[in-house]
Amino acid sequence: MQLSRDWGRCLTRRGQQTPAVRAAPACRRSCTVRAASSAAVEPAQQTPAALQDVLSKFHQCSDAKQRYQLVLEYADSLPRYPEQLKRPENRVLGCAAQAWVDASLDSSGKVQLRAASDSKLTAGLAGVLVSALSGLTPEQLLSVDGTSFLNGLNLGPGVVAPSRASGAANLLASILRRTRVLTTQLPRFPSLLISSDSLQPQGAFAEAQAQFLQPDAQQVKQLAGLLRDKGIGVVAHFYMDPQVQGVLSAAAEQWPHIHISDSLVMADAAVKMAQAGCSTIAVLGVDFMSENVRAVLDEAGLTDVQVYRMATDDIGCSLAEAAESADYTSYLQEAARTPSSLHVVYINTSLRTKAVADSLVPTITCTSSNVVQTVLQGFAQVPDLTVWYGPDTYMGSNLAQLFRQLADMPDEVIQELHPAHTAASVRELLPRFKHFANGTCIVHHIFGGETCELVRQAYGDAYLTAHFEVPGEMFTLAMEAKARGMGVVGSTSNILDFIAAKLSGALQESYAQRLVFVLGTESGMITSIVRKVQGMLREANRQDLEVEIVFPVNPQAITTQQQGRGNEAAPIELPGSNIAVLPGAAAGEGCSLQGGCASCPYMKMNSLDALMTVAQRVGSAAGAAMLQGFKPRAYQDKVNGMSMAQAGCVPILHMRHFSQQKQLSDDLVKDVTSRNAAAVAGPVSLCFGCALVSHCCFAVMNTSICGCSLLISFACLHWVFIIWGIKCAVVQLFT
């Protein structure tokens, strides 16, 4: 995979040439040669000779006892591992015993591996892998089907316990990760290193925090003074890079009418600023956000307040635009023809989208944090519900994937996510969950899947965690890791318990360690993790243990404490006094795995230079003329007799009710169960009516027309009308 951007300091491992591995042992007993299953091992001509040699030795063993003895002989074949390399960074996580692996390239470009363990059985498993893989080129090693190779060894319970077998898989994952690092400068995600008495932001996390905490003082002073002198309020979406947020946050201490929030709160904040005396509102966001601000100000009677975007060009949002396309209208019209339909629309769409959608089919908005609960509650609360999610095809596909995976899980696991559901109920809802097929986010188009591929390549030997409500590739990766004892998928408490359990195991050992966890959920959970980890380390009085929490996000997306103020979410609690920001999107909006809109080239049009340019032009006739192209589109039309702002707020109010009460409102449920039913009944009645009229007409014709040919013709026409009417009715009922 070609990585299109650098997410921080790239780490490479270049070791010294490793001493040659001693010759692998031969099976010294009389063994019956058995053919390997074709499902377990690749044909010899596709398998490197070293792997084939190792596999042959295991296939010659006639029973589990001989295979066990062979594993121990591979332990003896390992060269001595240098004590100075027994460092935490060379530890293999997920092994029942201490194990270390090191990789380097020799002068011919071949991978040389070294390994060791304080358990002879684990050392033997490491020796098997070193004998099979050391001496291959990186390309050869990375192309090995590790699962097939390990299966081909036939190390069943009679040879090694399941925990040891998982350890072999984790040894292999560590070798693969270290080999990738040898040949590729893999970016590193931001991370936080936790010890008993300190918190240390690492890499891009530290850089982002420095940018946020140390803005240019002169730039801050100039901006605050200009905004104050001209009475300009600023509402900004929090998907901006750390530098912009740092300057705005510092300027807000000198001029209070600067507000950074999610899109829900931006318009409300603008109204308060206008009521406090601001004559101009500058909007740092995409176009639908400035349009929303304009509409809500007009609705509040503040039509004289000027609103400006940060560019004359479109500051588009591909998802928001997809929701206003003809394809999306057709999608909603299909929903309107389907009984008991509920449209779940992503919050980051225009008021026009929400208003028009709700006029066609009952609609509720959602965020990335509550979409799973919204959908599952809808299915639990409304019998025979059909959910239509949009416009984000990527999120819709992830939701469908999540539900398919849930359908195969135990009921008690599913009920941790939603108490009203079981595996059977999830399987039953699958055909009634629809998602829009043509809603492409430009961020997903550019970076889609890249983040999880980097997790797989650069952190494949770390512990992986995924929350139920963060569906997508990370969910699948964590499920794969869980199968070898290296991952967890579940609730926030499940993730915290998993981290605590792994740390508890490390505390039982007397040596220094660093445990690495990839946090596949919203970054706000870090505070509870820090408290739990530091509490355990202090109680055990261990200064030699560290826990590193990796945030698999684009570091251009950050969460600050200020972002939790003024909206419905609980204030963001930072884990320590030296931590001012958290990596990733705040809970409630965006896909943290892709960095959300902070990665979007359109959002980057909202720069500090653009804000200064707009502010400098405010207040003069010449400047006002130059700012005409910066004004957002105004909504003039009405929907169902309501203004666009009024109609567009209805789905938002439904979401707010759900957030507070944890169930759909009675008004929404009534709308879902009655509106579409009425829409279907009309056409069905009409179709049966056509058939009835046709039948009556035929009766009249039959009694008044003479001549066989005419009678036969009208008889045929009569049955054509009846069949056509029945067909129409069936189509209306089942499409």
C-alpha cells in the first residue's frame, strides 16, 4: 500500500548483521512420512525451501510426542540472544512467557532474525519460525501465508496448549511487523505513554499539542484586535488543524465572541453573538454550515447581520452535496413507498436536506457516535421497520458489516450493545437495513482503508481494541486479534477490563515491559484508562512498567476541552494537567479512523489568512463589494408551510429526544407507522378500483353489443385490465 501522507516521525529498524542461524535439527527418530493436507500447506514449488524443510520435518513425525520433542530441539538450535537486546521494545506481546524478536538486513538484503524466550517451549516455537523465515528477502517473507504455515506444523493440543499456539501466531505477527519496518518508512500514529507518575505525548501527539499550546502571540493579538474593532463574531467547526484551533482559542481569551464547536451548535452560537452586538459573523466551515447560520439568524429576525464564508469558491462537502442529488431524492422516494420506513440522516448535512427528506419520509438525524444505537432502537421499537441510512455510503457499509458480524455473536454480547436485541433479532433486521449507494466522502476516497492498513502493518503485534459503536475495518482487525488473544471487541468497560487484565498479568512478572494498545474508539476514553493504569502501577509500586496507548487517527484532527462546552455532550475531561488536546475527532461527529473533516481539502480552505482577509474587508463600502462572493446561499423557499430552518430542525429535535430519553419519540413513531402506510394504501386502492371499473364496463358491453368478434375483443380487454390492476397492487405492496 502506498501511504499518501506522513502521520509523524517514521521509525525504521536497522540492526547489525545477525550471526547465521545454526542448522535446524533433523527428526532423529524413525518417522512415518505423511503427505501434508493441501489445505494446510502450499505446493512445494510455491513455498521457499527453508519453509518446506521445516514442514517436512514435522510431517515426518508420527505422533504428537515426536512433534513436541522436535519443537524443543528447535529451541536448542537458536543462537544465543544478546542480553542488551532484551529490551521492552523487542518484547513480543501476547506470549505466555517472555519472548523477544529482533530483525535486521544483511549485506545481501536478506532478513536475519534472532529470537529468545525464558520458556523452552516458546523458544522452540520461535526457533521454528527463525529457521523457516531467516534468510528470505523481505518480499519473500512478507508473502508467506503464515496461517497455512502454522497449520501445516500440526501443533494441536497434544503438542502445545492453545495459549502457546496463540503465542506462535503472535511471534509471527511480530516478525512480519519488524520486517515491514526494515523496508518501509511506516508513519506512526500519535500515542500517549503512561507510567506510574507521568504522561508523555509521543510523536504527532506531542507536535499537535505544541502547535495548540504555543500559537504565534503576535498573530493572536492582531486577530483579536481586528475582530473586536469591527464587531465580528467567529463560529468555527472543530475539524481544523491544531495551529488554527490554537490561535482561535488564544484569541477567544481577548475577544469572547469566538466559538469552536460541532455543526449543531454553530448557528445557535452565532445568534447569541448577534444578540450581544456582533454585526458580522465569520463562519469557518463548509458551505452548508454557513447556510445553516444564515437561515437560523433569519429565523431569529437578525436579517441585518452579515454572514461570510472564507472563500468565493465553493467550500464543498461531497457527502452533503450527495444528499441533495437526484439519486438521493429517488432513494427517499423509494423509502416513501415502503411501509414503516425511517430515514436516518447524518447530522453533517444541510437544513435543506433535512427538511426535504422529512417531507418525504420520517427522518431523524444521527452522529457517528449514536448511529448504531439509533438504528437498533428503531428496529426494537417499531415492528417491521425499514431503516434507510444516508448519505454516507462508507458508514452505511460499515453498519451493514457490523450487523452481519453481530448476527453471529452470542446473545449476551449483543445485549451489552442493546438490551432489546439478540442474534436472532439482528439476523431478522438485516434485509430491512438499507444504505445509500452513491454517497462518497472525499476523505474516504483519498484515505479510505489506509488507516486500518497502517494498523495492520505497523501495529500488527500490538493489542487491538475496538468499541461496538465504532464499526468498520477496525472492528474486523480487532476480531482477528481477539482470536489469538491480542484483541477485544466490546463496550467501553470491556476495553478497560481488557487493558487492566493484560497489565495485571505484566505486574506478576519482575521484568520491565511496555504494553502497547491500539485504541479503536473515541479518544475521550483515555482519561479512564489513565486513571486505571496509573492506579494499578502505583499500588504495585512499579516504575519499570509502561503502557502506550496508540490513537489510530490522523493527528490533524484534535479534541480540546473547549469543544465540550455549549453542546449536549459532556465536557471533555483531559487525563492530566500537562495534556491540553487529545488526538482524533471529538465524540459525536466524524470518522476518527480517517481523521474526519480535518483531513478534507475543502475544510482546509478555512485558514487564518482567509479569516484575516475577510475581517480586514468588513466595515467599508469597497470591502463590502469585494465580500459579495463570500456570502452563503440564502434559503427562500418553504417546506410544508414552514421555513427551511423550522422544517430542517424537526429531525434534529427527534435526535435530541433520543439522546435524552434513549428511545424514539412518540411523535416520530406515530409518523413512521402511519404516514407511509397511507401512501401505500392509495395506489393499491386505485389499482383494484381500475380492475373493478373494467369489470363493470365489460358487463355493460356484454349486454349491449352484438357480434362475436366485438364480444371476444372486449372480453380479452376486460381480463387485461383485471390482471394489470392486480399486478399494480402487488408491485405497490412489495416494492
